[in-house]
Amino acid sequence: MEGVIEIRGLHKAFGSHEVLRGVDFTANEGEATCIIGSSGSGKSTLLRCINLLETPDAGQILYHGEDILSGHVNMAQYHARVGMVFQQFNLFGNMDVLGNCVAGQMKVLHRSREESEENARKYLRKVGMEAYVSAKPRQLSGGQKQRVAIARALAMDPEVILFDEPTSALDPEMVGEVLLVMQDLAREGMTMLVVTHEMGFARAVASKVVFMDQGVICEQGSPAQVLEHPETERLRAFLQSRF
């Protein structure tokens, strides 16, 4: 199985606080990888480094074997291929739903408006939001906004989607509708990296579960291995706090 994204020796500090302390990790093609751990363990910072929203202090981020930190990678193309869905949706408030899903395609992929709209509608239909194409984000529930954000990411035809706690800003009754969409994507073989506190989702959907603590990866393996048979006291304590 091919490693799409490979992380080698990644370090990131904010001032004197070292958030990532030598992370090594591979995301394989077609796998859904769930990253779990307590607040402050470095999960979101890892994702933000992979998307270059944060610049690592040391280490490598390889995309199909090429280091994206080398300066030789076309970053616009990389960001089109590696999409991101944020905790707070990050939709453009001045655009309607269709506009949110069209803008990136036209600007980055240089698609015509017609092609972009057709593609956007296809993915809005997929996430159950086609009826809301003319709505502004302020008119939508949290779950609806997150489904639009997923459609927007999909419309760029990414190879990988990074999800940063995609349900943590949602009311409990909205969580299920977003997780169902993500479950479908995993079933279809989308390569996904999901920072999540939804242990049930990790158990049901993940190909691999990664447990982070204090800036390092402590354990990783299948959901059964990591969630049912934790090897470290730190992971056992974390899981007890979740269930």
C-alpha cells in the first residue's frame, strides 16, 4: 500500500513550548486514519503542519515521496490535492453555498464557472445540501455548514482530506449527519486524516488509529489494537476518560 503522506521527524514549537517533538507517521492511500489524544497533545498542530498553515521547525513532510518543505513543490497544486475541513467551517460569509464551492475551483484549478458549478452541485448533492445552493452560511445550522465545507473540499478533487475535529463545534444532534458523510467517504476509499474525539467513529470507520500524547505518537495500529488493547498507561487513562 502506497504512503501518500509521510511525516519524518517533525518538530514544531510555539515560543518555548514544543508542541510536536519528533513525529513519524505515514498515511496510506485509501486509508482513513483517526488521530486521537487529549487537548494539547499536538493533533491539530500536526494537521496544520501537513497543510502548511503552520511551518514546521524541523523534519520532512513527504507527498508521494517529495518533501513539500523543500521549496520545489507547487503549493497551489498541493493545496488542491490535500483538502482540509476545519472545526469552525471557514465558509465565506459573503457568498452563498454554491459560491463557496465554486470559488476555489475557478481560482486554483482554473475551471470555467459552468464546470465549477456543475461539479459543486454534484458534491452538494452527495452531502445532502443541493437544496441550499442559494443560502448564505448564516442561514444554515452547524451540521449543514460542515457538510457544505466537506462538499467544498471534495469539489477540488483532492487525493487526501484532512479533518480537524470536524464535529467538535456542533450540537450533539448535528454530529451524526456529518459523521455519516465522512463514513461514506471512507467506504469509497478516500484517503482521510481525521483528528477526532469521536471514539465510536474511530472504532467503526478508521483503518488506523494514532494516539498522540505530549507531542509524540505513543501508539498506532488498527482500531481493535489501539482501542481494545492499549499497551501504555497513558492510552489506558485516556480511553477511560472517554468511555
